[in-house]
Amino acid sequence: MRRRRNLAASIGGWSARHRWAAIMIWVAFVAVATFAGNAVGTAKMKGYESQNGDSRKAGQILDGANFENVASEVVLVQAKDGGPTVQDQRFRDAVAKVKEAITATGQVENVRTPYDKEPSPVTEDRRTTLVQFDMKGDGKDADKRVQPVLDAVAGVQKSFPDLRVEQAGGASAGKMIGEAIDKDFVRAEQLSLPITFGILLAAFGALLAALVPLALAMTAIVGATGLLALTSHLLHVDDATPNLMLLIGLAVGVDYSLFYIRREREERAKGRDKRRAIEIAAATSGRAVLISGITVMVAMAGMFLTGNGIFMGFAEGTILVVLVAMIGSLTVLPALLSLIGDKIDARLIHGTVRVLTRGRVTWSRKLGGRSVEGGRVWNALLTPVLRHPLVSALVAGGLLVALAAPAFTLRTGPQGFDDLQGDYAIAETFKRIDTAFPGGNAPAVVVLKAPDVTAPAVTSAIERFKQQAFATGQANEPFGVDVNPDKTVARISIGLKGEKEVAEQAVRTLREKVIPATLTGAGEAHVTGETAGSMDFNEQLGRSIPLVFGFVLLLAFILLLTSFRSLVVAVKAIVLNLLSVAAAYGVLVLVFQRGYGEGLLGFTSTGFITDWVPLFLFVILFGLSMDYHVFILSRVREAYDRGMRTEDAVAFGIRTTAGVVTSAALIMVAVFATFATLSLLTFMEMGVGLAAAILIDATIVRAVLLPATMKLLGDWNWYLPRWLNWLPQLSHGDEDDDPSPQPRHRIPAGV
């Protein structure tokens, strides 16, 4: 009979036979992608591209208005414990000293104090004021020039211990937060790589077997980052996209290699020759990698439907890194295995450690492929699950539902100063300023576009806007108007009173009442700013969430239905993955919203989850959880197609994949958990959510709920309606070993 091969088998076979060509093509691809990416640079997203609705329209107008990019800063001068007022000489001396010190740096201009002709604001109790100024030069790089000013203000504070003298603003915040984030990501990378290597070394017990997956993942990340630089000129990306690519690329790249190498070593242990073992690994695990990679990319593509630039950039970066990691696993990995051969099992480090410690330190290989058994722990767990499937399914399902229950109380909110965790004084300074001057930190910005915004009719309209806005009782000082060089755009800044809900109502009042009554006839007017931007983002997110969920679920269902020719398998995979995600949401609510993990993780709860995190987690988790599901089900279906009964095929599939799934899950959990050490609460939420979901998915779902439900359903697992018989017949094994289906038979327990 003529040999049939699936796509993954064909690619893997060619690579193994032409190993040097495959390796050189891969190296050339990574080198060219990196060189080309560095040559063109990554196109960063413009500010308005992260916005939605009316805020985005305002941002687009501002982007083309050629306003001078100015970084404005303030120095809070505040009496402690009922100290001096603005009229007192002590207070005057402090303000004068601040003005003198910051001016002496040569980095500031347009300094305003409460004693000037156009005074800076002062509170009603006269004990708090702001010294306002602008940084010289382009505001985009002001954070690199603000340190001398910060030092000058700190010097004044030492001279006036009875007053608070503290600086805050875009440049100073950008410097401190930027430095904190940079240090965090460097630390996360420094932690994740050695942890991953350590888990791989312990799992395989061999140096080369640990290095190959890590090397493949890192080269995939480097190549994908180069491609991102090219594609970013078509779709701009956020600064955090490369960091996210590292996170996802390391997780999936190592996972795919684990699946492949594990099967190749297993076939070698059965006595296959090197070439045949690689061919079988390509036809089986390679195909699982192909299906899994496509499913992950489909899930990531759902972020394009949000219409938000940040999400779309995330989708662009993650799809690229998963695509490159998948291609690398299907092409260069078989070539490397063919080149290295059985040397990949050489236990050099283990042997050295054992000799040096005289046998006191040793460990067993978990993924060496010496047997198909899943280990005593997995056998001990799986035996009662298959013996009592109904009880196991009810217990596991009940536990997941209990974990998911808190998700129904999930509250979201925007990132603010509270998002920065740790000892960052600037966050407290912003809070004090906001308390003293409500709305001054996050004013509404009304963008007015007209042929001439300095014309009397337009300036009169702006004055009427100010009067009516203040008359609502929802807006207050500071109020300011800036005009662009062409005099075609006016940027009107106005303070909003109150906390989140009150400020949002103020924005609605401006948009629905004040602007139509005052500015509509003067030109085109839109409202942006922190509060307005958050409102527009949430409204867009509310509209797009059903589209994203529907898109991801429908396409994942179609892929699984086509791959496994089973309606039950496809539906059940969707349900199990949704349970995993819901349980992760519940953990997020318990830890970050209700604050049960504050002491352990070292953070202060804000009482809500960052607004973009839940959707992002759904897309990422749904895609990544398919790795294990596809890998396990492929092995189960392979055994079933070879003649095993469903119950035996399930036991065989779980036991033979237990080691690799455990190791892969440990790596993902370890990599994601490093993000729980970062300074921004949003990244902590993301890291804990991802780690919790993967841990839940690889244990409760895959080890208990999946085999229990498959045992209960029996042959119904493979149910396919007759009207779907037109779906293609796809192989889950290597047909050359056994071209004809065998009668259903039992296998010995524990194998």
C-alpha cells in the first residue's frame, strides 16, 4: 500500500532527510528577519490608536494639529498638620526657593506660582498650592532630562521639613514608572529563562534535551520580533508587545518541542531506528503541534475584532511568535533530532553531579521515553478517576464551578496611580494633588476644530462653553485654552469634579448638553482625556466582547470538529476551556479584587480588575489551553483508531502524555508566575491569572474531568452526524505501521 502522510509528517520527513539544509534555512530566516527588523525599526503606536469612539476622533485631530509637545510638571507645596498658609512668610520662602531651584537647572520654563499675575491654584484653606512649569524641549523625551529638576525639588524639601515639597507630572512619572517597568521585565526575563531550563533539565535528565527546546523557543522569539518590526509599519504596536511575545513565545515554543521530543524518544525506546522515530513523531506530535498552533493563532486573532490598537497590536505580535514557533517545531526540530541522534539523551550534568556527590544527588528522567507509563502519581490518580467517573466528574466540576463563582462579582476599572505597587512616592503625590484639587490630575480635553479658532465668534463660543460647564456644578478649574500654530484647532482643558462615576457623568454632560449648546456652531468638537478615554474604551469593549467570544469559540469548534471528526469532542473542548477560564477569573477576583493574596504577593488591592485584562486573558488562555487538549486527544484518538476501546484509549492517552503535560504546565506556570513579581498591578493580575488557569487546566481539567467525561460517554465521544460525513479523514497516527483498523481490544492496566 502506498504510504500516506499528513502535512506535518511530510515536512518533518523532509527536514530529517535534509537536516543541514533545514537548519541553515532556519538560521538564515532568523538572521534575515532580525537584520531587516533592525534596519526598519518597530513602528510604535500613536497615542490616539489606543483610544476609541469620541476620544479617538479627538486624538486624530490633535495628532495632525502640530501642537508643540510640552511636558508639564507641578510641585506640590503643602503645609503639614495645620502649618503655615500661602500668606505666611515661611510658605512664601518655600515657594520662592522652589522657583529658584528649578529655574537654576536650565531645564524649565513658564514657571507659575500663587504670587504671580496669573497665579497657580490654591486650595480654599490656603495651605496647599502648586508651582506649575513646563520642561524645555520636546515633551517626548522630557523624562530623560527631568532628573536635575527632581533633585532640585528634593533639595528644597530638606530645607522645609514642616512642608511637603513634592514633584509630579508626565515627565517625572514617565521616568520613574518607565525605570520600574524596565527593571521588572529584565528581572522577569532573568528569572524565566533559568527556571525553564531547570525544569527541562529535571524533566529530561539530559543537557541537550533541555537546551534544544529553549534554543528553538528563543530563536523563534528573535525571528518573530524581527518580523514584527516589518509588519508594525502596517499595524502599529504598543511598547509592551515585544514583552508579551517573549512570554507567549517561551511558553508555546518550549511546549511544542516537548511534545515532539517526547514522542521521538518514546519511539526510539521501542526499538525504532532514528529516521523512523522522527517520522512517527512528525506524523503524530507534529500534527498535534500544527492543530494546536493554528487554534492558538485563531484565538489570538479574536483581538482584531476589538477595534482597539493595543489589542490589535497584541494579536499581531502573538500570532507571529506562535506561527514562527510552530514552523520551527515542524521544520528545524526534526533536523536537529536527526543530527544529534541518541546523544540528546546523554546525561552529562546528571552524571557529573552524581559523581561529585557520590550518588547522594540524583534524579530520574521524566521525559526520557524509556517507557510509555505516566508514573506512579498519574497512575494512582487516573485509576480511581476511571473506576468512578461520575463521582470524579461531579467533584472536579463542582470544584471548578466553586472557583468560578466569584467571577460573577468581577468589577473592572481603568489603570491609575494605584496600579503602581511598591515604594513609589510619586503615586502618593498624585493622590494628594487629586485630593486638594479634584479633577486637576485628569481634566477633560475638548478638541475644537474650525477654520480659525481665534475668530471672535469662536472665542465667544469657548467662553460660553466655560460658563455653562462651570454652571453645571460638575466642572471646575483649572481651565485653559491652547491654539495650534495654524489656528485651526483649540485644545480646551477643563477640570472635572468627583471620583469615577461623578467624573463620567460630567463628561456625558459636556458631550450631550454643554457642547451642543455652545460649540456645535463654532466647529467640530470632541471630548477626550483620561475619564473620557476610559468611558469610550469600556463602551467599545462592551460592544466587541460578544464578537470576540463568538469568533474564538466558533472557529475553535470548527477546527476541532474537522481535526477529530467528533461533534462531542469539539463541544466538550469548548466547555472545558470555558470552565478553565471562568475558574481563572474567579481566582483573579478572590486575589486582586477581594485582596486575599495581598500579604503573600505584596500588593494593595484596588477593589477591581484592570478593564482590559479579562478579555486579554480569555483570548490567551483559550488558545494556550488547547495545547494540552489537542496533544492528549490526539494520542487518545490515535490509540482508538488502532483498535483500542475508548476507555483503554483514554487511559493510554493520559498516561503516555502525563509527563510531558506536567512538565509543559510547570514551565508555563513558572514563566507566567514571574509576572506576579512586577511593580504594576495589571501585570501581576495577568501573571497570576495565566498561571492559575494553566495549573487548573493541566490538573483538574486534563487529569480528572477530561478522562472522567470520556469514560462516561464511551463511544459517544466519537459521535459525528451523518450529514457531516463529508468532513475530511485526517490521520492521528502513522499509517505505515498499521494500515488497517484493528478490532477493539483491551490493554494491560498501567500501560
